[in-house]
Amino acid sequence: MAAFFNVLQMIGNTPLVEVTRLDTGKCRLFVKREDMNPGGSIKDRIGLSMIEAAERDGTLQPGGTLIEATAGNTGLGLALVARQKGYRLLLVIPDKMSQEKIFALRAMGAEMRLTRSDVGKGHPEYYQDMAERLARDTPGALFVNQFGNPANPLAHESGTGPEIWAQMDHDVDAVVCGVGSGGTITGIGRFMRRVAPNVAMVLADPEGSALAHYIKTGKLGPVGSWLVEGIGEDFIPPVSDLSLVKEAFTIGDAEAFAVARDLLDKEGILAGSSSGTLIAAALRYCRAQDRPKRVVTFICDSGNKYLSKMYNDFWMRDQGFLSRPRFGDLRDLIARPHDEHTDVTVRPEDTLAAAHGRMKLYDVSQLPVVDGDRIVGIIDESDLLLALFDRRERFSEPVKSAMTSRLETVKSGAAMAELMPIFDRGRVAIVADGDTFHGIITRIDLINFLRRARP
């Protein structure tokens, strides 16, 4: 095969893989590996399509500025193309975006404005409204507007749809898509309407989004919040044509995350959170069929962007998506119980450099110092700073030389109210029964527990 001349030529023509180890009922389920685009997601397609359309019609001049609102992957697709073509890119992103996406966008040269994810259209901090306002206020800037840009669905009508049709040997019964901007489901739907009108376009919608309710009733449903990134809306994007959709499934965050993790375990595919929603809906569709059908859905992006969230057991537990033993006492508040193999601790003889490295690796500000099952101290950032500020050679000294041995200990059966005076003194609570150390409770652990337990 001839070599590509630049990375933009690698966008599209992604492989199709059959899912064989999940329960698909009587159907066969295929996933299109959009995570194998050079920018890592299906949004590379529309990033290239929208920028090249603006170049053709003259609204984007050499060296110009692009401004867009995005939950992540459209930003990455635009960043990939803008960097290669020499444009400045300013993105407005909601604050639920994963750190991995933010780091990737910065590495690719994008500028960012972070805004709230808990407000709707019409609010001054709503990400789309903010992006449009910034574009108006920035001389010579182009508001990309994926939600109203006809080059968005065109990328899928002329590219993704024909690819699926050819890869499936012109034998497709259903295509399952999510809606972020609506470009994928609209573009593929338009293509299929021409070549195979009987293909069912199926919507996979996060619980809390208003779109599945619209497909079923013709009216937008009540809007909530969801943690899956990149899909789901509280309005019908202008670029989308939902009349093409025949069926819709509502998928909660817990189901989406569980299916994505199961996909990795059984199929070896590290997929992102929206892919979990799509595959969960596709599995529901497949299991509901009374005859064999050939169904296609997408790996929209890679799970590498969600290692700090969906694939992080601690985050999953904090959000209530992974179960753990329940004791009915203060042990239920401990984020990292001492009796687990994932426990994050140091020993008295470990070096201060090791303690510092462990704090950075696990993103914690304090570490229990343990000797077997017994806690003998706590070392935190303040202890390290005091020990090392004037004597940097102390990095090689043992933790016991700098740890705090005056511990604020509570028994596991103590009342939750006993934690507040400890926090008021600027300490963390050590939960121990005799010599048996269970773990520590911080302020954020208590806040997370109260959030999970809220009515």
C-alpha cells in the first residue's frame, strides 16, 4: 500500500470488527473502530470536513481563528486539522471533560475556556452560547458550529455511510448511533435512505438526555445530568434530522460504563464512555429481535481518554458504580480501604522520595504510614515540604523521619459527627479498631459519601 503523505489522509476508512463474546441474541453485531482515526475518534471526520468547507467558501482565511464548543472529541478532531493547516483554535469545553482530553488538547496547541456543565441553553455559561459569543467578539474568528454546520453530516453521508455499506457487503439491518451534534446519525441515515431504506437507524441516548423521549413521543423529555461524554442533548441540534430514526434506547451511566468495561474484558477493545452507551443500546436492540439481523455500531473513541474515570476503580466507587462491602459504619466512607490490594500507603523505612512519588502517582495529598496492619503515622505534603525545603538531600531519608505520629483516631462504630472536630483541626480521620487499621477519611471522602447518600 502506498504511504500517506500527511496525517490528514489517514482520516476515515476505519476497520469493522464483529463482537463475538457478548450476548447479541440472534443477531450479529459489528463495531466500526473510529478510535483508529489519527486523532483517536469519529470526530476527526467532521473536523476535516468543516474546516475544508470553510476554506472552500472563503469564510476561513489563512492563519485564521476557529472557535468551537465541544465536549472533547470534536475539539481533538479540529485541533488535529487546525494544527496541520496553521489555524488558531479556541475551544469552550464543559467541566465534566476528562483530564486526558484536556491534556491532549493542550499538547495539540488548542486554547481552552472551561465552563459549567450543569447549565442549559440560554445561560451565559452554557458552552455553546459562550463559544458563539466569543466568536462574535473576536475579530476575524469563525464559529465552527458543529451543531448547525451542514459539513458535519456531509462527512458521514459521503464517508462513514458508504464505508459501512461496502464493509458489510451491502447487507445491513440496523445502525446504532448516539447524538452529540447529530451529524453521524443524520449523515448515515441520509445515505442509507438512498441505498437501503429498510435499514433501521437506532438512537442510543444517555439517561438524562431529552432526545430518546422525543423519538418516542415527538416532544422533548425532561432533562437531567449524565457523566457519559460527547452524546446526549437538551435540545434538537439544528444539523440533525431525527425523522430518520426509527427506535431509541435510554442507557444510564452505570450500564454504559459496565458494558464498556465488559467489552475490554471480553473483546479486548478499550473503548470510551459514549461507546459504552452505543454498545449497550445495540445489545438491547439485538436481544429484542426475533430473527437474525446484522447490526452496526461504533467505537467512537478510545478508552485511553477515560483512564482517570471509567477505568479507574476508585472513581467508579466514588460515583457509586462499583459495589464494595458495606459495613453500616465509618468504614463505608473510606475511599481506599487498607485491606485492599490497591491500598496506597508507605512504610516507615520507605524514602521521602518514594512517598512523594506515590502521592503524585495516586493524586493524593497524604499517605498512611503502616507497619503491617498497624498505622504508625501520617505523612502529607506539609510534612514533606517542611522536611525538604532547606535540605533537599533528605529525599533519601526514611518516611519515619518526617511523618506525624500524633494521629486523630476514631473507631469504626463512631458517629459521623465525630469527624467534624477532626476536620476543623485540619487533620484527617484515622479509622482503627485497636491495632487494626481500616483506612483514613478526608473531607472529600465525607462529601462524596453525602453526595452518594443524598435523597
